[in-house]
Amino acid sequence: MENQSFKALPTELETLRILFDLARVMDKQVELRGALTQVLSMIDVRLGLNRGMVTLLDRKSGLLVIEEALGFTPEEKERGRYRLGEGLVGTVFETACKIVVPDLAQESRFLNRAGHRSKEDLKGVTYYCVPIKSKDEVMGTLSAERRIGFSNKEEWMAFDVSFLEQVASLVADSAKLRERIQEEQFHLHQFLMTLPQEAGIQKAELTVAPGSLLIGTSRFMQELYSLIQQVAPTDATVLITGESGTGKELVAQELFRLSRRRDKPFVKVNCAALPESIIESELFGHEKGAFTGAISQRKGRFELAQGGTIFLDEIGELSPQVQVKLLRVLQEREIERVGGERPIPIDVRLIAATNRRLEEEVRTGRFREDLFYRLNVFPIHVPPLRERKSDIILLADHFAEKYAVKHGKLIKRISSPALDLLSSYHWPGNVRELENCIERAVILSTDGVIHAYHLPPSLQSAQSTNTEPTSTLEAALSRLEKEMIVEALKITQGNMSEAARRLGITERQMGLRVHHYGINWRLYRNPKNL
């Protein structure tokens, strides 16, 4: 039977709204199958594309299997297995090309394996099947059907296949992300089994080792552990880069903990926190009488770190004058106190960190090029939290336990809705922001559970707070359009032509919109009536 609800083709705005909602569903759901169920249901309800089906390649069997299918029984899904090149589904996968069948009853390649429908049921059904691919890799297929009884059938077919290709792209990106997360544990295991033991570091230390403050098992963290393990036993200068809140100081502490200087001093200096007038004295020390207030000799941080390690955080904030002196320290391995007359040899390892892009700072002349190359002997980049989302739950559990002890609370678990919110948030403040959120939630918890409503408002979704929009986007845009038209008519005192020019539309469009919204433009002709 012809579906009367879908005679008119969706507008571009309506299509974008549906795609946006589909992307949001794919992003929120942890399990791919749960996301696909909602996606197929949405394109059925909102666009009339029914019997949606997603097949993915089973690498073990080499067959295409049904990952999810709308309106199929479990037995029908089980029967839906296809060899590559077999039927419509197998052909689309093998050729990576879409297939559109105007009348499914006339298509000999349709196997009818899952549904066992009669020829009469298939008569007049338009069938679409598009590949799900990421770059050049085909991962599976997406298919759907529509019974089109409209005069504009060709337009509907073109729209449907274009829309399904966009949905397939969303599914491919989501499936690839989930596949990468599932493989991370396996890669970590393989990585740990191949690590050399010469440095005296136990393999277990590269996950959550005793004494280590670094937490995470994602691929990015594996690479970070590998770099730390390689450079820690040496005396090479290390430059740690990354956004604010990613844990650069913890990486520096881990480098020190695993170094040969671990029993010597570890001196931390926040260059951004020290006023420019005293930073030189803080770093290099001063002699008695070197300046007003220098009533005694004072050792600087480099001298205090003798034999050990000095960590210069936010090194990109150093002034050009201090940059020159730091360059000399790195080149000559000696310092001069402020007001001093003789150089003092030093034996320290330097670790620096910054959240600035020093390459850009060099290009603009704000940071010395020669100093940059002296610091950039062994660069380590700490990834932002949004790039290692599989570590969020591990970090949340760690912080919940940490602050439960600190505040004397008993926290048994974090609820599933809370974990969903934590996993879907983009974390501009990175690990530091996550830590603050969990501490707040621990303080607010009264039943031993961290719930979604314990998290800050910035993490909340419309669903979690029951604040979903009560108006559609189309209605909101209509209200805005009417307000702009009325305002233009007020400004032009009811002059339709001039109002149209102000709004950038034709007089005909202006007349149609005024009629559509029932605006009495004559009210604005006489300013006394405003």
C-alpha cells in the first residue's frame, strides 16, 4: 500500500536534521548493534525506508553476516549469510558499488534468503544496497526498501540512494572506531610481550605500575609508555607537548622515576607562575648584594637539582632574555648566578613541557629557534583525552577511589548513565577536568553510587535532564523568519520592496512570505501605528 506520509521529498534542511540525529545516536551508543537498531528504526519512521539491514564481514568465516536488520526474527537473521559476490548483498560488497533495483520481484539476483517473501509481496518494491566502506576498505553493506507509488519515482530513488550512502559513511566511521577500541587490549598485550628488559623495567609497569601515576591502556598510551621506556634511562633532554590538563607533569615524574637519577633531586619549576623580574634569580641563583633585597647568597633551581633532574613546565612562557641564558646552560652545562663572576658547572637532566606549539612560536619570532632545537632532542606528545576515550572509565574509577579515600566516602560504583555521559563528553579540559568532575561527584554522592545527576551541568545531555527541545527546528526557524520580516517592515515603514532588499530576497518571495505568515504590512506604513 502506498505510504501517504512520504509523497513529498524531504527538504535539504529536513535531511540534515535526520543525519544529525543519526550521528548523535551513533556517538552515544557504546555497542554497535544497539546503535544500528536505533538508526534503522529512525530511517524507517522518519523517511519510510523499511526492512533496513546492515551486514558486516566476519573475518573468521569470510562470510557477510547480518549485524542488525529491522523487522527480522532471530532465525531470519541467522539465515542471512552471504558469500562474497553472492546475490545483491555479496555483489555490492565485492564490487564496492551501489545497486538500485526498481522492482524487486523482477530481480533474479535477489536471494530472498532471510525473509522468504512471495513474488506478490516483492512486486513494486524498490530495493537499495550500498557499500559500507572506510576509505578504500569495504566493511559491509547497508540495504533498505521502499514501495514507491508516486509519479516522481525517479527523484525518490535518487534521494534514497544518496541518503543511504551518507548513512553508510556514518556507520563505517562508527564501526571503525569500535573495532579499534576492541583491538586495543590485544595490541597492548602484544606490545608488552615484546618489550626489552635491559632497562630493568617490568612489563607490568607500563600499564598501571606500582608508584606510577599514569593510567590508560589505549593505543595512544601504549605509544607513550614505549617512548618513556626508551628515553627514561638516558640523560637526553625531553620536550613534552600537549594541551593543558593532559598530564605532562606526570609524564615528567615517570621519566624521573624510571631514570638512573631516581635517587637524586627532582626539582619542578612552573615558568608561567614566576614573575619575569625574579625568574632569572629563581633558576640560576644570585650573589649577596646582586640587587636590592639580595641580603644573602641564594642557590637557584639548577644548583638545587645538581646530579638529578629539573622539570621546566610551561617553558614557552620564558622571556627572550631568559631564553638566551637557558640556551647557554644547555650548551655549556654551566650557570652563572645573578651578580656572580664565575661559572658553576652543573650536572642535571632537563625535562621541559609546554602547551604551546613551539614550532609556530619559532616562526613568529617569540621563541628562539636554536633553543627549540636544543630542547627538542626527544619530543613526547601527550594526547588529549578526547583521543583516548577508551581510558575514560579507567581514569574515572581511579579518581573515584582516590577521592573516596580523601573525603571519607564509600563509593561502590559509577552508574551506567553516568559512564555514558563521561564517555560522550569532549573534555576540553582533558584529564584535569575529568578529575575535578569525579571529585565533585564523590562529594555529592549519598548512596555509594556516582549517578549522572552528580555530574556538572556541562556534561548533561537533553535526555539526562529532561530538557529536550519542545519545538522543532522548522518551527523555530519559521518564528525567526517572521520576526525578521516584521522588523524589516517596521524599519522601512511598510515598504515591501525596500524590506525585501534589506532581507536579501525578491519582492515576489517577500509577498509570498507575508501572505504565508498572515502579516498585515499596512500596519507599518504610518509610523503613528507602530
